[in-house]
Amino acid sequence: MSLESTTVGAPAVTRSAHRWWALGVLALAQFLVVLDASIVNIALPALGTQLHLDTAALAWVITAYVLPFGGLLLLGGRLADRYGHRRVFLIGVAGFVVASAIAGLSVSGGMLLAARAVQGASAALLAPASLALVTQLFVTGRDRAKALGVWGAVAGIGSAAGVLLGGVLTALLGWQAVFFVNVPVGVVVLVAIPFLVGRDPAGDRQRMDIAGAATITAGLTALVAALSFAGQLGWASPVTLGTSAAALALLAAFVLVERRAAHPLVPFAFFRNRDAATGNIVMLLAGGATTALFFALSVYLQEVLGYDALTAGISQLPLAGSLVVIAAVVPALIAKLGLRPTLVAALVVFAGGMLWLAAAGPHASFVGGLLGPSILIGAGLGAGFITATQLAVDGATAQDSGLASGLVNTSQQIGGALGLAVLGSVAAARTTAGLSAGDPAATAVSDGFSLLFVGTAVLAIIGAVVVVLLRQRRTGA
């Protein structure tokens, strides 16, 4: 296999002559990570029945994955920068495959939750390492834009496909299939990557910022836990309040540590790049919107409209299809309109689709109430994830590529936990009020989700405003 070296001065991965094949395999691994955050939703009822898990325990099937994933992403990115992106990526994939197999073989709730936790920790290693590899395989120019376009599309497609595949696999093969599907795909990734991507040298061996790593990992884990508890127990719960206080204290300690560290885990100067700051803010908001959307949509389709798991999954084909189509043309749109205008347009389209969906109601038909919003939402997601990802990682040096990748993934995961907790609480309060007023159950639940869908539109509009306001001073672009 012939290899061409990277740009001067960058301790980057050697650029493979088969880098487009490498991109496909790396994107496949990222697809599994994103997919696993949503594919389980539709399988939860069947899973809970067989493993005898109540509603609170079922929520932890999601939380057990999100907690280590969101909490360890920054550490995972820095470990990849130090010990080699390909090496850390392969370790993460191997852990993910093994944990997925154990999850599918689970015979108890405890066994399943432990496997989900290992899945999340493994994802925190492979996700930032894989994006860092992409940014080093495609350093500049149109090829880089296309590669990051593929990568951003994968984030949206994975979320949408989770609802689709979760329904199909659960209906045809049982809930175990939503975990077993990761195994053969992960094995393909493990076998292919060593042939497609050269071994990158380890980064500088300066002293690791142990205190920074410990405080940010514990702080982010506590924050994700607090947001999850808020959605499950309420914001006034002592558990939620105590975990929130711990998160704030740990994150404050992290800031103090980083200001004094000789080699900080997260150099705050990184955020002086307004493109990086803007991309991460938008990804935070987009993560909140999409996580809340796909959770609510799964329940809305089954509990309000009466779809079974298979029908609920198939009904997401227009959303996934429009996402794939728009992903193919986004690089051309960016070249013609610019990165920021394309991102603003994507967020506005997504918001329009969400407001349209909010008006669907408890008796919506597929063609009259779901098809149009699904197409707009898919188009907005596809273009939004692509452009936000590119904005967040552009400008990062090779030495900080793992950090940049870890940050954008962290923003998405923390945003997802925050969005689900806040908007889920709003929807639950509206549903409870409707039931108390004597509304039929379907109407009350539908009204609650309508409010949630409006909330996701608001997050998208806020993101668009941020993109307009936070421009790079030096270019005004």
C-alpha cells in the first residue's frame, strides 16, 4: 500500500492512498456509535418485558450508555492525541464489539446495564479518534469538505436510522438484534483499518494533565447524570440537586486546574477560534434537539398514533432518505454559499419541519401530517450536522485534532442529555396538566409532544442566531 505523507510539521496519521475507503470504514464505526444512542428506544418495551425491568430501569438502559460516553469523550480525545489515533480507535472498536455481544446475550438487567456502560466508555475512545483520523487523512481543500460532509451526514443518518432499524430488528428478530448488529460491522472495521490507515506516531510525551482529566471526566459524568436524573425524577429531586451541585463544583475545579497546568488537557485559547466555538455551540443545541426529537417521535408514533414497532421504524424512511440526499449536495452548497450561510439555512429548515410536526396532533395521517415534516427535518439535520462539524474542527492543528474531535462529540452528547431532560420535563408537565383537565390520554400525550417539538425548533433558531452573531473578527466571514 502506497502512502503519502501529511502536511509539514504535523504528527499526523500517514495519508493512505486508499483514504476514501478508509473514510467509509471510519464513518461506519461512527455510525454504530450514533446509532446505539437511538436504536434501543423502540426495543425498550420488549426488552423490559423479557428482563422484568420497570420504567425507571428502562431509562437507565439509555443513561448507562450516555453517562460514560459523554463523560469520557474529552479524555478519550486527549488519549488519542498522545498514544496514537489509530491505536486508540482500534481499542475503542474492540471494546464496543465485545460489549455489544454481551448486551445481546444479557439475561438480567444488571448484566445489560454493565454492558451498556462498557459500550459508552468504548465509544468515548473511538469517536474522537476516528474523527481525528478523518481530519488528518483529508487535510485541506475540496476533498476535506467532502470528507467532513460524509462525516457530518453520518451523525444525522445514525440518529434517524436508529428509529428505523430499531423497529425492524425488534419486530423481526427480537430486542437482542439491536445489539448483535454491531458485532459483524465492528469486526469488519477492526480488520479493515490496519490495511487502510497507516500507524500514526504517538504525540508529545509531556506530563499528562491527570488533575484536569480527573475533574473534567468526573464533572461531565456528574452533569450528564444530573440531566438524566432531572428527566427521570424531576428537577427538585434531592438526587438531581445533589448531582448538579457536584457537577458544578467539579467543573469549576477543572477551570482552576487548567489555568495553572503547564500542559492543560483543554487549552482555553482553543476557543478563541470563533469557528470552533460556534460549531460546538451549534452542536450542543443540535444534539439537544435531535435526541429529544427521536425519543419523542418513537413514543408518539407508537403510543399516540398506534403504530407497531415495525411500522414506526418504516415511517422514518422519508426522513432518512432526505437526509442522505441533502448530504450529497451539501459540499456544493458550502462551496457556493459559504459554510455559515449554509448552516443558518439548515437550522431554519429544521425548525420549520419541527413546527410543522408540532401541528400534527393525535389523529395525524402519515401523508397529511408526517411526510412533509419528515422531509424538512431530514434535510435540516443532514446539512446542519455536516456544516456544524466542519465549523467545529476546521482550524485545529494535528496535535489538537483529538481534542477538537472530542469537544464536538462532547457538545453533541451533553446537548442531547440536556435537551432530553429539559424538553422531556416540559412535555411531561403539559401531558400531566392535560390529563388532570380531563383530556383523552392520546390528546394529552400529543399536546405534550407538540410542546417538545416546538422546543426543538426554538433550539435550532437559537443556533442560527449564534452562527450569525459569532463571526471571525479577522475575516468577517
